[in-house]
Amino acid sequence: MSDRSEKYISSHLFSQREEVFEHASIDREIAFYESIGTGNIELVRIFSTPLCSEGYGILSKDPLRNLKYHFAVSAALIARYCINRGMTPEEAYNLSDIFIMKADECTTEDQVHAIHSEMIESYTRHMRVVLNSGVYSKQIVKAIDYISEHLHSRIMIEDAANYLDISPAYLSRLFKSETGVPFSEYVNRKKAEEAANLMLYSEYSDTEISNLFGFSSQSYFIKVFRKFIGVTPKEYKKRSAMQGLIKKA
């Protein structure tokens, strides 16, 4: 093979790797904003990356000022995304102003990072309230909030009822009446949907995802996943790879 051919192949492979990396980065960023917009605190924590990590530009030669500039950009993007998802502009921009002022008062980079994490979680929790308010009663909104906060563990209706200070039987009837599905079915559906998202945007194995969401066994995880997603985790990843949503293994 000639030097010219080798250089062409090397350049082509490098270009492909760069395209895959860029696509993965964009997908992850979209997943991050989607997680905030849907009030999904668990996925937000998975997809969130520190300010000024790989891929961020330089807006100031001073590291602390550079971080604060990127903080302001991040706050603006999150605010606009939440507005598109139903948050009022007044509430979205008020939150943005509050956190930008907090960041402006920081004297260290660690403080800015801490405020950034606080801002992300605050917007996410607000979006969860926005999406559920007016649809369900306050008790069911709190029950759904409890489920969202505990997706990575085994969720029992007794524990949720205790959190709400009502009886499990009453919660069971109220939950089915308002959501149209039993409590346990809602929990499993949410876990299956979260698992499907992780398969698209993370490098976790099926076993790791099963353990992450507190399933009692791998076989039960596969059963639940197939029920709500329509295919097994293996089939889902294969189909998604063929559609270009994730890289083929």
C-alpha cells in the first residue's frame, strides 16, 4: 500500500472517529436538557457534566471569570429549554437571575460548580411540579415525586404511603383512579423508560442498568423491559444501533 493510500485511510478513520465523538457529545447534551425538561432528576445526575470540562470554549483567560461566563450561558439555555417545556418565562428567568447572582458572588471555582449543580436540580424539580400540577391531586404529585426520587431502589407502596402519611390501600385506590394504572405498574414503566434512555446515552451494560434500578434479578428486568418497551434490552440496543441512535457494539 502506498504512503498516499495509508494517509488517506488514516485521515478517513480519524474523521469517522471525530464524527462519532461529536455525535455522541451532542446526543448526550440533548439527553441532559431533555432530562431537565421532563423533571427527571435521576437522568440529570447521570448526563450532567462539570462546567468547562471537555468541549467548552474559552471566554476569559481568568479561570474563575471563564467559569462564571459559562455559568451564565448554561443558565440561559436551561431557562429557555424549560420555557419551551411549559415553565412560565417569569419563573424561568427569575430562577436564572437568582442563580447567576449567586455565582457572581463566588470566590472559588468549587463554589461555582456547587451553585451550578444546585441550579440544575432546582430547575429539574420545578419542571416536575410544572408538568404534574393541574393534572393530578397534590397527594399524587407527591407520590410521583417520591417515585422519581427513588427510581434507583426498590419502591414499595407502603413506603410511599408512609411518606404521604396515608394508608397504602388509600394510596393504591387514589393512584389508580388518577393515573389509570396501578402504583407498581407505573413504577416499572418509569424504570423501563429510564433504562431505555440509559442504553441510548450511556455505556452501562444491561446488568449494570438492572442493578442501577434495583431490579431483583436480570430475568425480571428483561421481563419488565419487554413489557413496556416492546422488545428485550438486547433487541432494543440492536434496533437502536441499526437506526443510528447508538453505536453498534
